[in-house]
Amino acid sequence: MDTEPVPARDHPDVGHDRSDVNVRAIAAFGVALVVVAVVIHLALYWLLAYYERSAARRAPAISPMQAERQLPPPPRLQVSPPADLA
């Protein structure tokens, strides 16, 4: 046996099939996916900003006559239960 094994990279019958995967289509899909994600994020940012502006317009203005904070009607929760026991 005088023949030495031929390395796989030099053998004419060994290789890979170039038609199994379309790299250009996968790259285009990835780019389209990123573009769609950016568009969706921008649309959601605009939508939330619109909702905040809309809520601010609908919020009732605080009356100048109501300068101090009003307490809620009773029964109220205890602020400090140990202090109430003393």
C-alpha cells in the first residue's frame, strides 16, 4: 500500500452543496425583520406619547381654591399602629 490518504480539502468528490441554503434570502429576511422591528417600536413610541398627551388633556385641572390635600372619608388606615397603642 503505497498510496497515502488524500486530505478531504484536496479530494475532488468531497465538498458541500451550494444549493441547499440561499444566503441572500436569509440575509434579506434578517434585514427585513430588523426594519419591521424598528418600525413597530417607533409606532408604539408614538402611540404611547399620544396616549399621554390625551390623558393630560382629559385630566381635570386642580382648582386654586383647593390648595391643601383633602383626607379621604373615614374609616382611615392607621399611620402607626404601635403609636396608637401607647
